[in-house]
Amino acid sequence: MKIAETGDAARLEALIGESAGAGIAREVLWFSLSLLPSPLAEPHHLRLAGDALAPLEAADRVRKFVLPNDDQVMTWRGAAQELVRQCEELVRHLFADEPSLLPEPRALLQRFHLPADAARMREKLAASYDIADPDIDLEPEAGVALTPARLALLETDLATANVARFARRKDVCVRQDDGSFGPGWEVRVLSIRELAETLAPEHDLRADPWLFRRLTRSLDRRMLALLAAPEELRSAGPFGINLHVGSILAPDFLRFDEALPGRLRGHVVIGLDAGDVMGDPAAFGFARDFARARHYRLMLRGMTPAGFALLPRGRLRVDLVQIRWSQGWAESDIDLGDPADIVIAGTDGFAALDWGRLRGIRHFQGKIVTPATRRNISHRL
């Protein structure tokens, strides 16, 4: 099966909005493959499912969308009753060997009519994002707080551990003029959750903010060492890395900088925590000038409405500001400045997407624009 293209679901949402807003009539056939029980959801079933909708390719102005949960949607203009009947026959034939396991046919193949069914379609589309995302770094379960002695042992373990198994990639996507989403850059991170579960399952690494900060400085060093390896950078595209201000001035960063290929100069984004920046403005200013001289782009990350309102952006001279979506942004009237400088993280629903689009924002990060990672759905190929 072909992996769902990044932004397929967002493109379908845009089409629904276009039909509802302009009153454009469209017909829709929704093939809910997510309803299939496990015996009928094997890779060969999913590969053949695409062929079951092939007759509708002859309809007028037809478009096909593959959603995060494997559902497939066809939209077209005008009457196509005979083509729909052919699709229904092919679906029945596809699962003829196991008729007792097949869901109710009306649930498996649903018809919708736009613009009348726009609300129902958006509700069903939103449900398609409800899948497990292994790259979401959730808070670890409550445990005993770290002590300085236990942190020292953990840092010793990290010095020799294979941290590549904790490395994850989170896409930042760029909204195109047609409403679709294309690749921007990948943020390379180490999963704190998985690291805690493996190396310190009895501890809550975040319970002591100061010791956690010390730990993340150690993780900065390990991530920089991992990225400096020739095999990591040989075929790398644009990417980002989150660092402490002090890490930019450390020897580990210099080794990483020396290993960075020339073709990536100007295409690496360094994400900095705003609290770290404001905690030592002098160190930040030096690190900023040092990084910019080497053609890195700087981004303040995780901004809340309150923090953004107080941010002296012009004096900080950063390239991007990442805001983390919450309802507070929808209720605020903050002037964002140039929308090209803004990245919305936590874009996991239409509220964040709609709010950003209305303000001309083009950079988004979250499940609604990158609904599934290859690692998460590779077993379905």
C-alpha cells in the first residue's frame, strides 16, 4: 500500500471547506478501511483496497485522498451511480472469503453529498487522526525525583549508551498555496519518555527542574555527537535540533559544525527555549552571533500567548518563533508580526490549522499535517 501522502487529510479538509463556503456540489465515497477487523486488514487486503475504488477514476473531476487511519476517500462532480455500483461489487468480491467478518456494508462504504454533509465529513475526518504516534514525547509516569547522585550515574550510563535508539524525527511542514503541505524540515530529538522508561524507570526525570536541566544539557552533547557522525549527515535534508544556549558554545557543537556539509549551511534550525534565552541575555547574544555567522537559523520555541506578548523579538534577532497551540491563542488579539516567522506546534486539530491559515502562517507541526510517521505505519506497507 502506498503511504498516505503528507497533507492528504488537510487537502480533503480544504476541499470540504471550499465546497461549504462556495456551495460547490460534490459527491463523496468514503471507504472506511479502519473498520476492518485484523483478519481482513492484512497488507494484501489494504493493497487491493485501492483497486476497489478504481472505477470512480472515470468520474468527472475525481480526486482521491488516503487518510492517516488508512481510510480512502473519492470525491467527484456529477452523477456516477454505475461507477459507485461497480466499486461496491469489487469490495464485496474482495472480502468474499470472509463474509461473516465484514462490517455492515453501509458503514464500510459511505456516501456523502457536499456541501450538505460538510459537518459530518469534518467530524469523520477529525477521527481519522486518532492514531498512536510514537514520536509524541509524553510526560513520564510519576516516580521518585532524581537526586544528584542518581543523575551522575545516569549521565555515566548515557555516555556509553546507544542513544540512536531514542532518536526521533518530527516534521515541520509548509502550507502550499493550494492548501496542501510539503516538507519543511525535520526536528531531531531524543525521546525523554523512552529514555526514562529504559534507563531510569523508577524516576520522574522532570520532578526537579534544575537536575532535569542538567540532564538535558547532557542529552544535547549526545545528540550533537550522534549528528556529527558521517552516516547521519551524508544524506540528511534540512533539519532542526533543540539546544541550550550554552551548548552552542561547547566543544561538542564545534565538532558538529565541522562535520556539517556545506550543502546544509543555512538549512539547519536551532531551537532555543525562551526561558533559557531570557535567563542569560548576554550568553544568548554571543551564542546567537556565533551561530548566525555559521549560517544557522535560530528559533525560539514553545511560546505561550503571555510569553509572546512580552517578547522583545526585534532585539532578539531570531529567525523564527514557535508557538504551542492552545485555546489561549484563539482568544488573544496578539500581533504576531510577520506570519512567515511563525511556526505553530501542536497542530493536532482543525482549530489550530484554521487559526493559523487565517493569519497567513505557513509553518505547522503536528498530527493534522503529519498524521503518521513511517515507523508507525511501516508494518502496513
